[in-house]
Amino acid sequence: MNYDACSDESLILLTRSQNADAFYILTKRYFQVRVLLCRFASAALASYFDPWDLNHVFYVTFNDCLNDFKFGSGSFKSYLIRSLRHAMIREAKKLHLFDHVPTLSLDYAPNGQDTLHDVIGSSGDDPRRYVDYFEEAERLGVLKEKLEPDVLKAARLRLDGMTFPAIAEVLGVSPKKAQRLYAAFKEAAQKIVVGGNPVDALPRWTNEEVVS
């Protein structure tokens, strides 16, 4: 039988029937792309691990998924990618990788269950990362903070070095309004958490806050 032509799900069925050839083909299929799958699950998280630890996370998660995958609940590949994301988070916490790298989470709670869509590494020196976070959360539809229109535009312009009067002209608002928009961005950034704990190293705000 040509197992190479079989779907993942067919190979899983055969594997659960103790078919060693099917298990070999499925394992080979996924282990060849293990790094790409981890990066697809979360490029930021995958970058925290050395190759040895990333292989370990993948190996354990892959084998767990072979046993836990439920047919009719989507594709095995999608299930594996979701599981890899959570496995990398758990392993990063276990290895204390978050202790030295401030992170931003895209957590939200559907039906009372926390789901991590992504983790973005945050530089302690560049508050633009926080704008990136809000824009990504907005794109995913998981933005918890209610930001009024133009908050992120004002933040991006301010962090690019523009004065509040210049920002006001671009956005068609008053300089005081531009300042309030930026203040709303800063306030929202300080509420971002990872793993249920407040971010312990906010960026240094290098721009002056006084309207000239």
C-alpha cells in the first residue's frame, strides 16, 4: 500500500491500529517540517527556544496529538498547530524564558476559557511594539481595549517623532485632542498582560509629552 498518498487522518487511524508503516510515514511527513510548523503556530514563541528544546516540544506535542485527536473536529494539522502554540507557552514558562523577555499577549476568554492567539516579543526600548500589538489584536478581532478612532494613528505618528500640533494637523483634530489620543494609547499599553501577570518592563517613553 502506498501510504504516502494517504491523508493524515487515514494514517492516524492506521497508526492507532498498530500499523508501524503508517506511523513512520506520518512521523516523517511532520518531522520534516517541524520548525516551520512551530513558527506557524507562533514565530515569536518559536524564536525563544534553541533547536534542542524546540524539537523536544514538537516531539512530545506530536505524539500527544496522535492520541488525543478527535475525528470530525477539523484537520489534524490544524489541531497540531493549536496544540503546539499552547505547548510552547507551557514550556517557555517552565524554562523561565519569559523572565528575561517582556511579552505581550493576545489573550481573550471565550466561554470563560483563556485562549492565546499569539505572543509578541516586546523590546524594553521600543514602544512601537505596543502599537503593533494593538493592530494585530484588532486584525484578529480579539482587541479587549476599547480605543477610540485615531488612537493608534496618533501613537504611530508620535513615536515616529512628530509633535502634537503636527499630529493634530494630520488627523484634523486639536493639539490637545492629539495629546489625549496618545495618552489613551499609553494607558491601554500599561494594561497588557502575559500569563495573567502585569508586564514588568514597559517601554521607556522617550518623547516629551508637553504640547509645544
